[in-house]
Amino acid sequence: MNTPPEFEPGVTLPTALVSEALCFVWRDDKILARAVDPPELPTLADVMRLGIEGARHYLGRYRGVDCVAFRVDADSAEPAGWQWRGLRSLFLRLPDALLAIAGRAYQVTEWDRSHRFCGRCGTEMRHKPDERAKQCPACGHVVYPRVSPAMMVLVTRGRELLLARANRFPNAMYSALAGFVEPGESIEDCVHREVREEVGIEVKDLKYFASQSWPFPHSLMIAFTAEYASGEARPCDAEIVDVKWFSLDALPQLPGPVSISRKLIDATVARLART
């Protein structure tokens, strides 16, 4: 999920919104979608007709149309003809651009919900008018939407890929290694540490691949490839159930095509197949 080319980010809510404005209505971690095939997101006209009330956050404009995030109460009912859907359930069901904006909307609304009060003095926070931030009126403490950087790395050994299965993965899915950056680390430091901690090997020749916003709930995935250097791959972390070297023609079940992990694996397989 990346910023769509035709999306212009914004912060300040316009004084007037047209009825065609796109609305991203979140109830906790579920988004409101019309119960049709394929699903549709509501417009401002739909939101007003349904009587939806909640905190509004301006996101910007997509193809000239204003985009607004709503956060409603956790006990908000499901309107007739609409559903509260997990964002993952809309993968490949909504256009990629709308998925990306929906992910942005979730991160903004979740930040708003979880940062209502100052972490220093407990005073209720106020939104800053000129940027996506909140400021404490008592002590001046400023907070911004939380973004958690995480590395992802696909390790190769000749024409083999090292893939792991985490205990949270469905069925027999395998993926590249991943982990969050710790304070004081560079992203490269994190790659070496996580690989060592999770599967017990050393890697070399790190190469940047791409990054992706991943709103589950607020990760920024930064993906690399690396070459095997030494050690015996084995599960060394409680989260890792299995780790194996796979040849290009015998790959296991892989993540879905929306995730950067699948893009990283597919691109690496294509590159190695040409060698």
C-alpha cells in the first residue's frame, strides 16, 4: 500500500464538502462497505443519509474528490445494506488506490482514538490546525501519528530462497523474515539482528527492494534481499514454527499479492530464474 499517484494529501477539512466526497468510516478495525459485489465505500451523501456521526479527519483529494476519514463509536450498529469489514477482506475487491487511502484513514483514526490525552500530564489533547499532529494545551507536548518501521528480508543461497512459517500464519503459508526496528538501530542493523535471532544465520550483501505502508496497525515495511553467509537455518524464536530452503520450482504457499512480501518473493524468483 503506497500513496496513489493521483492522491493529494491534505490536513485541513474544507469549509464545505460535496455529497460525492469519499468517506472511509471506521469502527475500531472495521470499515463500512456497501454489501454489494464488488463492495463499495460510502460517499458523504450515504453517510448523511445513514445518520453516521463521528470524528472527521480530512485525508486529501483523490482524482479531484475529497476524501474524509470517520471514526465512529465501537457500538455503532451495522446499517441495513452495509457491512463492517476487515480491510484484509477487501484485498483484491477494492481498487488498490482506495485500499491505500483506506489504510491511511485507519492509521489516522486509530491514532486519534489512542492519543486523546497527553502522555506527559494527562490533559486532553487538541489537534494542531496546520499539520497532522496533536498538542497538549497544558504542557505543549506534541504527538504525531505513530509509524513503526519494520524490516523484511528475503535470504537467497544460490537459486534457493529461505522462507519461514510463523505461528500466526494461516495453514502452511511461508514468507520472508520480518521484524521491528529497535531504538538505536539502523534498518541494516535490524536485518542482521532479526535474521540471527529468528533463524540463527548470518547474511551479507543487503540490497534495498522497496517499502510499503502496512496498516495492521501502523507498520512501515522496508524490504531487502540478502545473501546467505554462514550458519545453519533453524527456528530460534518462539514465533517461528518452521524455516526451510526452497528451490524456485518447489515453493510453498505464499502470502497474497497485495503484500510487499509476495512482491519481494516474486521479483526475486524472476531474477534468479534468469541466471
